[in-house]
Amino acid sequence: MFTIILGLLFVGFTVFACLPMGPLAWGDDVISFLKGCAPVLSALFGFICFFIGAADIKDKKEAKKEEEEAEENK
């Protein structure tokens, strides 16, 4: 329950901080940060997807090999 309340407080602070007429008005800074980190996050997610795909192909080959061995043993 504590974590839900804490999460709502963080989301509320984020909305409050990004309001254009609010006392903090961090909206422009947040947009600049997102623009700057987008290429880095894109590359990171690309590498992760590549490795997950390679592991999936490897698992499918192993499963097919085990299936063929099971049919030969019958």
C-alpha cells in the first residue's frame, strides 16, 4: 500500500513540475532531456531486442533437435 501511495506522489510531482504555468515549469527541460536520451535508449533497446531474438532462434533450434531425437528413440 505504501508503494502505491509513493508511486502516486511521484506521478503527481511529475505532473506538477511539468505544468507550464506552475512554479517549477520544468516542461521545456523535460522535453530537452527526452530528445537527448531518445537515440541512446533506441540503441539500447535495439541491442536488447537483437540478443533476445538470437536467444529465441537458438532455443527453437534446440527444441527442434530434441524433438527429432525423441522421435528417433521411439
